[in-house]
Amino acid sequence: MTFDLAHWQTRLDQLRADHQVPGATLAVLVDGRIHELASGVLHRGTGVTATTDSLFQLGSVAKVYTATLVMRLVEAGKLDLDARVIDVLPGFTVADPAAAGMVTVRQLLNHTSGLSGDFSLDTGRGDDALARYVAACADLGQDFPPGAAFAYSSSGYNVLGRIIEVLTGLTWDEALRTLLLEPLGLTHSVTLPEQALRFRTAIGHEGPQGEAPTPVPVWNLMTRNAGPYGGALCSSAADLVRFAQLHLNDGRTADGTRLLSTGTVTAMQNREVEVPDKWTVSSDAWGLGWTLYDWDGTPGYGHDGAGTGQFAYLRVIPGTRVAVALLTNGGDARILYANLFRELLAEIAAVRMPAPFGPPARPLVVDVARFAGTYRREGVEITVTARDGVARLVYRFVGGMAVYSDALEMELTAVSESAGVTVFAGPGTGTFSGDWMPVVFSRLPDGTGCVYVGARATPKIA
């Protein structure tokens, strides 16, 4: 099909302006060709324009790069997916020694390890930053026993990053560059700020929803050790699509070099675990690194990411060999993504994306008192109160995560209830960009109540 570049440039410009997104770049792979678009500015303070070769922070999209590195080590015979972490990293431990002896590499990849997901600690800028982070996990709690449930865990991906370092003898940054970025020819992908300075690089913007955001005071709040889970990798939109092409091309690079076997590529896209929260990133399940989607019967995979005031979105439709990457630097980016991708994927891939998440026209009446209480995991405390049949939620970043946002407060509106899962909608705000954010109450296998916000399970403690 013919990709109408002028039409999609107009739509990108319109939607970006409508949703107060300072700058955005878009790359679309269709019929074997990558089309690139850019709109707006990289920094509202300086007025530097966004170009197709500009770099943006990928945030948690980096997890799929880390997963790909792990699978290269599995193929090389250096690692067993079902090996216990302690057998690869002798001395590894967490607050629950029994759990430390059970966690496997596979569970880290598919987010079923139970390791509390948002452990943040600055261990310096040195090459030992990741080793020191993993050593500090000795005090990290479990949200549930390994393998018992799904909960998105950034902490687990840092442990994977350390496994990569130990097995390659390289830092995670060096392993990523030599084993993935260079073989793929990704010349506009870097992990360190001094490397990003060589390029036109976006800065994030923040502000109240619906208003023009302002530049953040710090380019990246995340520390050196956060690289494997999403604190470092910066890329152009086209480079991100070229990475996705590796998986679309059954593990081969553009010149035909094989980096992954067909079996490994397929395994990464297999449904490893169902997810209770099917709304935060519109995910149906999780694979080995990949978020998995089911768009009205059409399968796809991808990942979302958030940096310091920046948001990234990658979607791949293997049946039509289409991949789309959108990189943004603030504003109501999730609404821009949803509106743009709904139109774009319908035209170029015949994909019917779900309707935007939000409360029903007639709110569901549920007993909200049973959800009242305090929920806690590493880096986050959530308080739910119920009064006159109305639930209110306060979401606080604590500990090492406290630097990322002020407390978020919202009133919840019931959306649905079935099979022990009750879904509420809260107004999107702060870290959770969008019209509405899902708040999902359920129970862990041992009967403990929990709430999913941002696909992370937070157990009820009181």
C-alpha cells in the first residue's frame, strides 16, 4: 500500500497540538519501508525543533532490549531460562531468603518473580552501579511468592541486567552496544548522557493535564543502575522500529545476519502469563519481555515507556509486518498515542484498537468499603478510603521513588466487576498520563487483597 506521508504528517501535527505535546517523532514500518515524521519542539524553552533523527528517552521500552540480550545468552548456551537466579548470581538474596532461592530467570522476564517492582537507589555513576544495586536488593521485599502471580517489576529487570554483566564480562551498556545496537546498525541509540549530547536530544515537559507543560528541571532523574529496566536508553523513532524489525525478521538483521533463532523469537512472543490489569497498557498477556495484545482477534506485541517527562510507544503487528514507534516529550501523550494509533493501525494494518478506557455512562454500584485500607510495596504506598459509597485513592511515591512525583489524589468510579476482579477508573494525572487510569482490585493466590495501578500489584497491609 502507499503510505500517505503528507496526510499522517498533518494528523501528527494536529493531534500533537491538540494534546499539548511539545514534540513528537513517529516511525512507521509498512511494506518493508520505514517512514519518518517529526513535529513540534524538543524544548519549549529553547525552541529547538524536533527532527526525525532526534533522540528521546525510551523508558521501559528498554526492557525488551534487555530481554533480547538475555535470550541471546540463552541461545549461546550461557544461560538456562529456568535456572534459579542464585545459581547464576551466587550470593543473590532478598529480604525473604526462601524467595531468593526460588526466583528463576524466566520469572524475571515475564514479571512473575514477586520482587517488589520499584526499588530505586542511587549507587553512583561507576561501572559497578548495577552490581551495587543488586547487592542492595538484600533488603527488597516480595509482593507475593515467586511464580504465584503477575506484577510488573522493574527491579527484576535490573537483576537480569546484572546477569548479563556477569555472563559477558561487560557492563550492561557495553553488552547492549556490542551485542545488539552495533549488529543492528542502530547509530542513533545511546545509553549515557555524554553520548546523547552528540545528538539533537529531547527534554521532558510536565504540567497539569490539558495545559501547556514546561521543561523539567533535570533531563533524567533515573540513576545509572536503572539502565536495564528503562532509565538510560535513548533512541530515534526509526532506530526503535529497526530494533522491532529484528523480531519481525525472525531474528535476522537487515543484512541477513542471524542474532536470534526463529524459535527464540517465537518464544518471546508466546503467552507466558495472563494479566489481571488488561487496561493500563491495553495488554492481554505478557511474553518474555514483550507486552502482548489482542486487537479484536489480531495479535500484536510491543511495549510502553516513560522517562522524565517523556513517553514512548511501540506496537508491532506480525501478521501484516507493520511496526510503529511514537516518541514524545510531555503533555497528554497517552491521548495522542491512542488517537493517532487508532487511526493509523486501522488504515495500514486493519487493526481495531479497543475503545478508550473510562467509566461507563451509568456508573456501576459496588460495595467500596471492602477496598478501604493501606496498600504498600517498594517505593509506593496507596491509601483507599470509602465514604458515602464513594472511594478515594491517594497514591504516594515513597523511599527512593519519592523524587518522581508528589502524591496523586483521585476519586474512583466503578467500571466493572467479575470473577473477583473489580475495575475502577480514576482521572489520569501526573505520572499516569491520559483521560482515565485503571485501578484494579483483586486478590493474590493466598487470599491477600491487592490493587493494580500501572500494572503493578500492591498488597493490602492494613
